[in-house]
Amino acid sequence: MGKVVAIGLLCGALIAGPAASQDRDPPIAGTWQLERGKVKTDGPRRVVIRADSSASWGKETVRWRLVDDKIMIALGGEWEIYKIKIRRDRIALSGGDLQEEITLRRIGPPTARPDSIPVPPDPGEPSR
């Protein structure tokens, strides 16, 4: 009887595997569009944030980390740190190199990072 239960649990885990992994995606995974606020002229207006710790806009791909109420983005070998507020389909960012708070709206799921583009290296522990 024990083997039957174990096999049943294993089969259930295998069947639930893909759905369970989607539930573990970070709350910021998705494709986001600038909704409110100003960014630099060359700043991103559409950002793809992936569960593999990469984010892309235009031709730029960076690494990110969430820690408490901050998102750290590795740009040019250093961490740029922003305060982040996550609300269902909206993200508000402030601080860092931003002159004012900006809001991004989720417009869809993240697109896959091409295999030819590696996740940038981690520049080490950020100073908070």
C-alpha cells in the first residue's frame, strides 16, 4: 500500500510540475510598459523581466535582484538601486538615477531570453 501512495504522489508532482513552477515565478516577471513618469531619452519604455534574473529593454540585458522593498539592477558592473512597490499589474520605481517616480504596467508575460544572450555576471554584493 505504501508504494502505491508514493507512486501516486510522484505522478501528481510530475503532472503539477509546470504549473507549480509558474506559481514560483517572481511577482515582477512579465513584460512591462512605461505608464507614468519620465525616463532619460534613451531610457526603457518597455521592459521584459524574467525569472532567470535577467531583464531586457531595447538591446540591453541586465541582471536584477529583489531585496525587501528594493530592486537592484546591475548596470555596467555596478548595482543601481531603486525603491519598488509591486501592485498586481503595476510597478512603481523611485530613487536611483530617476528624477521622479515612474510606473510600469504589466502588458503580458515575459518573452524568453535568447540563448545567444547570457545573463550578465553578478557584480557582487551591493551596498544598500
